[in-house]
Amino acid sequence: MSSYLISGASRGLGLELVRQLSLLPSSQVSSVFAITRGPSDQLNKLISSQSDSSRITNVVIQDLTSAQDVAAGVSEVEKHLAGKGLDVVVNNAGAMTFTNGKVWDMPGEDLAEIFRTNVVTAQVLTAGCVDLLKRGIAKKIVNISTTLGSMTQVHKYSWASNYSYKISKAAMNMLTAQYAIGLGQEGFTTISVTPGWLKTDMGSAQADLDVEVGVAAVVDIILKSTVEQNGKFLNIKVDGWENAEGPNQYDGAEVPW
């Protein structure tokens, strides 16, 4: 049985992760801690629909960049775990903006805000959970990233003007690498995962995949990931998309940094 903590769980990819994990047998998933900044009607509806609503716990952390707020939230998680460790942290909280123009038209304030939301939150939350993770069995840290953050593939997505998002996700990938080095010898598996272009509020209706499809592939990666993949950047696998035309292919392969 594994316990999961997922940030950005009020909607979209995070909410669907909570839903799909909660549907797995208790022998695989014992509890899911859904982190939100405040009350979420969608999450509350999901919890109330469960035959065992105790498997999902909504933990409100108003500011994921605040070590104090995170410590209070982690303390609540620790109480629910009743002496057991935490197994998996999924850093999913994120935001994306577009710049009307070239990269030099991007306001510094925009870059700073997106960096805080996409990178600083992952650092503060992960750091706050390390002690609990060390007491867990799975010892997994999963950072939700994107191929748009790949330095190798930068020309592939040069048409997209979401510069602050790309930059922040490249930084998150480096954060993954640093945690992989720092905790690898203690049996941790720290990975970046690209969930594909999903039909969420962030991804838009023009995206490639329904959120259920992309999240199912992410869950598959999380469940199957091993210490041999520590420090890797992994792509989801979706049948029929391995050699798709256009910029995105979902082949289950390792993504170049």
C-alpha cells in the first residue's frame, strides 16, 4: 500500500490524478492527500462520491512557497498517516501564461510569478516532505514537467510564446536532477514526467489528449518507476501516438534534457 500527496489537486490533471489513484485497490493505494490552496467544489464532489471517502484527504495549503504554510500542511498529513511514512509526492501545481511578442517582450514580473508557481512551490513542498518520504516505502518524487522544457527540443517548440512556462519547466527538470543526486543513495526515485498536451483549462480544448488518457499514462509511469530510473525525464505512452505527425509524440521513451 502506498500513500500519495498531490499538489494542484483542485482541477485538471491534479484532480484526475486523485480520482484515478483513489480507484486503485487499497493494496496499491492506501491514501491520497490532495493539496489545494482553498476549498474545491470539484474535489469535494469527488470525495463525496467515494465508497470510502477516508481514502482522499483534502489538505489546504494556502501558499506553497511558504515553508511555514507547508510545514503546517505536512503536519496534518503526518497525523493522518499515524506513524507511517509518505510514499509518493507528485508536484503538479503549475500555471502558464503567454507573451504577446518575442521573449524580450516578456515582463520580468511574469517570469518571476510563473517561476514561483512552477518551481519554488515544488522545492518548498518537496523539502517539507523529505523526512516523511524517508520513512515511507516507495520513496518517489514525481515532478510534472513538459517537453517544452527540454533544452534539446527548444527549436521544436519555438513557435509557442509561453516563454515563462518553458523556462520554469527547464528549471524544474534541473530540480529533479538535483534531488535525484541528493537522495538517490537513500533509495529514492526522483523523476520528471511529461503528461502530454491535455484537454484541461490550461491545455485548452485544442489539446491532443483527453485528461483521462494522459493521466492514466502518468499513473502507469508512477506505478512502474524504479530506482533505475532515478533522475530520468520520462514521456507517457499512448497507443497510436508513438509516431504522430506534429510536434508531440507519446512513445513512452526517455525525453532528452
